[in-house]
Amino acid sequence: MFDPHAVKIHIDGNCWKNPGGSGGLGVRVDYGCDIDREPEVVEYCGYFETNNQRMELRACIFAHEWIDENTDDVGARRFIILTDSSYVHGGYSWVIGWAQNGYATSVGRPIKNPALWKNLMTLRRRLYRRARIEVKLIPRRSDEGAKEVDRTAKAAGNLPSYVDYGFKKGKIGRPKNNSKKSAQLYPAAGQTPIIRPYKSDMASREVQLFKFEVWDDSRKLFFDKFQAYTDNAIGNELHRQNVYQVRMNDIPKYPQIVEILWSRKERDFVAQWIATP
């Protein structure tokens, strides 16, 4: 149950064919029992190329912009932003620490979408003494407000009209196994795995983020999906059509590829293990 006197703001973001497809966001305001206004959608817009996380975060940013512009007009001081995004909800708690660490985690790992988080932090500082804002995590489509912003975000994504500046498309590929699990941070402990990269992004000006499948010798195929970071010198040598044996660092919360031990064309690597008894 939420405070009936607080202004509640439902937010949602969506991306068709995530990542890289068109996407949209929706924001709806419920004014609370003390304000004689009907609930209304106050924002919806679509972007040509983006991803789910950026749409969810942009919706949260717009909610703060709306609060900044309308606090005095509606006469409210407490606002509850309702989201089904664990990325936004979790990041909202962590971003103060990230900001103090140059928008990186405590172990130095660059965060994703730093420019958007900086924008949000600017708004939070501006609103600090004027409004009390909480971000609450709710189940997807759990009430009428959540259902409406879900429909709105999807509809906006079908009619894009904006460019999501800051979205880095990177070198996009798809993993070849049938696993539906998303790529997890590699549990780095100095290992030397054999990997097949399938996607890369710029994490910062000097750091690249790679997603890759790891060779499973017992199955004789590339199976589990992971992600790890590396500097530009190494990252520029990793190509999606090749197979590599690499050396990892020993920081599980900030896994990094620190050395390429060897590389081969994928077809040559596959031919080798087929020929091996």
C-alpha cells in the first residue's frame, strides 16, 4: 500500500528487438487524494534505435523533470515513482556511490549509460530540498497505471520520432547456442578460457565490453554466455568470426581480458576438435 496523499508516477520503457530496435517510454501521473485531477499520461515518445534499459531510465528521468516543473503547481511534496525495472530501481539506490566514484562501481567497473545517470543525479540534486522522491519496484502490469504505461511505451516504440543520442550500437551479433539465459559477468579468477565473442560495446572512452560464449570441452561446443571488459588495445583485436584463448584477471566484480594467448578462425578451430579423437 502506498501513501494515498502522495503523487504516484508510473513509468515504463520498451524496446522492440532489444537491443538496437525501436523503443519507447510512457509516464502516467496519479495525483493523490488531495489533488482534484484525473490520472493522465504526461509523456510518451519513441526512439529509432535504443535498448530496454535506456528507455526505462529515460522514463525515470522524465518523471523527475515533470516533478521539477510541476511541484509548485500541484502543491505536493511527496512523489512515488513506480517501475517494474530492477535496473532503474537498483541503480537509483547505487547511483550516489557511483557518482562519488566517477560513475564507476567500487572496484572501478564502468557503469552502463553513465550520461543518463549523470542527468538523473543532476535532477535529484536540484529537487533535494523541494520534493521527497521514492522509487518503488512493482510487478509488471500489476495495476491499471502500470498497464497503461506498458501499452503507451509499446505504442510509442512503434512510431519512433527521436534519436537516442548516447546509444552505442556496437558490433552486434547473436550467440549460436539455444540458451535463453542472458550473459553474466565472468567469474574471473585468472582463468584462460577459450571464447567466441558475439557482441561488443564501448563501456567508456578507454574500455570495451564484450559478450562471448565459452568453450565447454565436455560438450564439445561453445555454451555458457558471459561478459567481461578489456582495454582498447586488446578489444580491437577481438573479432566475432574468430575463436580466442584469453587470460582473465582475478577480480570477479570487474572481470577483464588482460591477454590474448592465441586466436584462430572459427572454422579452423571446429575442424580441429572434430578431427581430435
